[in-house]
Amino acid sequence: MDSFSHRPAIRQRRRVKALSDLARLRKRASAEIERLIAFLDETDSYVTTELEIDDGETGIGDLDGALEQLGSQDWQQGAMA
């Protein structure tokens, strides 16, 4: 037999391996998604009760304003030391 007659079998083996690899990757991705959802669920109560600060433009909080709201300005003296 020539190599041409083996091509369908080779393609079939590659296809089976690719599908097996894909199934394995999908299983790992599903497990990771479940882990991340569990993390979000566990930390949701913490996040919703903490002070959230947003400057409205970049999504980055205003650290100076947050510390002033909390009544602490000790960080300024520590930063200049």
C-alpha cells in the first residue's frame, strides 16, 4: 500500500486526538470558571460593604479623597518622611 491509502486513517486519528484534547481543555475551563464564580460569590458580601470610590472617568479611585472621608491624613506625613 502506498502512503495515500493511509491518509484517511491518519486524519481520523488526528481528529480523534484533537477532539479529545478539546474535551480535556473544556473540562479544565469549566472547572476554572466554577472556581472563579465561587470566589466571586464568597467575596460578594465583602465587596458590597466596603467603601467604593470612583473618579468617574478612569475607574481609579481617588486615594486622597478616600482618606479624607475616613478622617485620616497620617499618610501624608509618612509619605514625606
